[in-house]
Amino acid sequence: MTTFLVTGGAGFIGSNFVHRAVAAGHSAVNLDALSYAGNPDNLTGLHDHARHKFVHGSINDRALVAKLLSQHQPTAIVNFAAETHVDRSIDDPGAFIRTNIGGTYELLEAALAYWRAMPDAARANFRFLQVSTDEVYGSIATGKFTEESRYAPNSPYAASKAAADHLARAFHATYGLPVLITNCGNNYGPRQFPEKLIPHMILTALAGQPLPVYGDGMHVRDWLHVDDHCDALLRVIEAGKPGGTYNVGGHGERPNIDVVHAICDVLDRNRQRKESHRKLISYVTDRPGHDRRYSLDASKLERELGWRPAVPFETGLAQTVTWYLENLSWCERIKSGGYRVARAGLGRAG
């Protein structure tokens, strides 16, 4: 059994990771600032669990992080805490700089002090996992990104994540902190904030509103089910080489318009209307700096650690649409902000 300090553990990927880790017998101290995308509803079933503790707070609060490390003595820190939406980063890059770069720095400093104070045996087993994105590599016309590809971010979001990765790598090279970095493709699955492509298209289609597709819809992404991603992260923490980087790909590469078509087709089978949901598709002006294609080579992770994605895209997408259809009240609470701290009855720290 491992004790994790999970940051951003009330968000989409973080909450799925916490659920998966606790189900596997691990313990999680879950630190989340509950910004717009952090949602205590994502932790339903865990609030009173003996191996899960939620703490409302920020990774920018180094004193709080240090207190949690001292109290709970985790074996690993898993950093999901980040501002993540590209469109928001274009409108307000400052928030991404403060959280993704400044927050990661504060977390690394707290982790370094904690790690240095550990007994030798505990130090050898400790890991700091920086969870990152394929967007740090920029766009690729042909071939696939490997762990050796150069960083070439094209949005403030991607640039902030690239900077955080560089800081994490530098803390390993300079101070010896046992850092691991993972770069993943586009995640999808239950509990994803509705501004992201798949849930946004599902909920917009259910409302009978136009489905906005950027440009010609031929921007290609590598889709990865969140359960597969979380299993990969657990495997990297268990067996990854400190200082190592691992790409996590889902073998689910396809253009955005194909994803939207697939969503419409699943909805057509589940929620019939006079015309196909495809009739709602509307092409809109492309966003600035929109990367044309991402494609990850995950062969290192598959070869060295024995991980492979288990959820085919078609199966995972159908399951995801079903989850949103069955959890529309969750979506309404998200939109209204009804999940915020006071209503959730969550405290700050303890």
C-alpha cells in the first residue's frame, strides 16, 4: 500500500486517479483549491473513506503542503493541479502562469525539503510525478512525438506546462529529487468538465444547440480513456526510472470532426430526434495558435513497464455518453457552481 499526496485530485483526471488508487488499496491525501473545474461531487463515495482525506487548499501554499507532507508521510506526490483549458489560457494567461509554473515550483520546493529529511530507505522509494500533456511538443505533421522530441508549445497553456516540466526535470538533475514526468494525449471519460470537447458536444447536442467545430474540423488528437491514463500513472510510480519521461498514448488518433460525428451517432441511438444530431454541426472560426495534429509514441511505456491501453475509443466513447446521460444533474450543478466549498461542507486542512 502506498500513500499519495494528490494535488488537483477533485478535477477530472485527478479524481479518477484517486478513485482508482483507493480501489487498488492505496491511500490518498487529496489537495485541491476547488477552482472552477475542481468539484467535490467527483469524489462521491470517498468523503468518509478511511483511506482518503480531502484538503481544500492551493499548491501555491508551500507551508500547507509542507504540513501535509509532515503529517501524512506520503510515498509519492502526484501533481495534477493545473489550469488546463487552451481557450481560457488565451483569454487569461496569468492564471496559468501562477498555477502551472508558480504552483509547481512551490510544490517542488516543499517536496525537496521533505525528501531531504527522509531516512535513506524512505528516500529511495519516494517519487514526484509531474503529470503533463502532449501539447508541450507543439504540432507534428507526420510521425509521432517521442520522449526525445523537443518542446515547442504554441499556446499559453502549453507553454506553462512546458515550463513546469522543465522545472521538475531541473529539480531532478540539480538536486536529485526522484522526479517522473508523463505526457498524455487528450483524456476523456466520466467527470470531465463540460468545457472540454466531448462533454461539451454531448451536452450542447442534448440542448439542440449548434455544435461548434473549429476550422475544418481536421485537427487530429490522440484520445486516451481516463482509466487507461490512471493505470499508466500507477505503473509509472511503481516502476518508472527517476528522471524518466513517459508518453501515455491511447492508440485513438482521429480528427475532431470524426469524434463529433461519433458522439452524434451514439446520441442518435440513445436520444432520437427528427433529424440526426449531425445536423447540429456548425463550423466556426479557428482559434489562434491551434495545433493541427498531436500524435504520441507510447512504445517506451509499453516496452519498459508493460502498460498498454485497454479501452478502445468506440467502447469508451459510448460509455462516456451514457455516463453523461445518466448524470445530467451533475452537469447542472457544475454549470450553476452548486458544488462549491460551503455547500459541500468541506474544510481547509487538518
